[in-house]
Amino acid sequence: MIETGLAGKAVVVTGGAAGIGLATARRFAEEGCRVSVWDVNPPDGTDGFDFQKVDVTSSPAVEAAAQAVLERWGAIDVLVNNAGILRDAQLVRFRDGAVTGLLSDEQFDAVIQVNLRGVFVCTRAVVPSMMAARSGVILNASSVVGLYGNFGQTNYVASKAAVIGMTQTWARELGKFGIRVNAVAPGFIATEMVRSMPEKVLDGMRGHTPLGRMGEPEDIANAYLWLASKAASFVHGTVLSVDGGIVVGT
């Protein structure tokens, strides 16, 4: 068994009330970590971790939450920037010679606020304590669509591609303080929301994945756990695709 070195570490998971975030919070808790979930909604049961109601787009709310964790546990060792939303729409829908739909300002801004600004705000809030400790791990949720693009997801793709850029920038800035920064790019993952989609859509997701199945939230949680562990101590500034082998054109 690989020794993770994570027992007793203080971990913050944003968007941890459901799906990949909840699986991640549970996985770190199983490893003996002290886990604080930041979300706008509480999870079903605490499962051995702390919950704080936090809007990740609000600097005051995030700073207050970070301070609360530091006062309670004395450190934030790992931050998992998992919070994210979807507001899918084509840039312009055009049919029979006329525009029939647009990606609205509100749809674009909402996704950028949570998926990109939220990562920036949360990271900025926890990094000073990590710098002082000369140790820490930042893990950011990107997506395979941030690498390859995706139809109907201009806003989501823009946010996830930008997260990759921030990850690589912070790796350059923070490495000298002993802070490792990496991103995970999930493929099609069978969260509760995805499972509720029509079976025809789910079959299409499986068909686009060379392994022939969708991933489980635990697959992503295990990737986060490994990246945070001693086993990944020389992994820095990378994007780890956890996607069952998705490639452009499959």
C-alpha cells in the first residue's frame, strides 16, 4: 500500500455537497484528513467532515471561511477547487435563415464567476498560510473539454481552459514555497445529475469513451487523493486527464 502521508491534514473541498466533490470529501476523510466542505448547499450527512456555507464567488465569504478553518485546525494543507456549474448553450443558433437563440451574457457570466473566479478567490485566500508554512497542495477542477473544446459549451470550456492556465501560472509562482499546484481534467463522470439524463445521451457518452463506460465520482476523488499525497511529491504544474481515454474525434 502507498503511504499517502495525509492523515491529520486539513483539507478544503469546494462544491463538496454532491457528485465529485462529495466523493472527494469522503475519500480524504477516509484517509484520516480533517475535511471542510464549502458549498452553498449542505451535503446529505456530514460523513465525518465539517460544512461551511460558502459562495466561492464572494471574496469576503471565502476569506471568512478560510480564517475559520485556520482558527479551528491551524492550517489548510490541501485545497480542492471543485465547485462548478453548467449553463450550456450554442454561441448562436441559426435555423431557416434566422437566429433562434444566443448564449446570453447572464449564462456566460454565471459560469465564469463560479468556475473561474471561484478558483481564483479560494486559492488567493488560502495561499498566504501555505506560504508561511512553506507547504501545501492546490488542486483545480478542469475538464477534458478545456483541452479539446465542446459543442454548446463556450462558457464552460472558456472557464476550464483558463483554469489550466492559472494552474500552470501558480505552479511557477508557488513552487518555491513548497506549494504544489495541479489540475484534474475529468471526462464523462456518472454523477447524480448525469445519471438523470436520457439513456440515449448516456449511451453516447459511453460510446465516446474508449474504455466503454463513464467514470465514477470516486475515480476523480482517487486522482485528487493521489495528487495530494507523498506519492505525487514531484508532480507539479500538470493536468491529469481522468477520462477513460477520450480523444478528439472518438
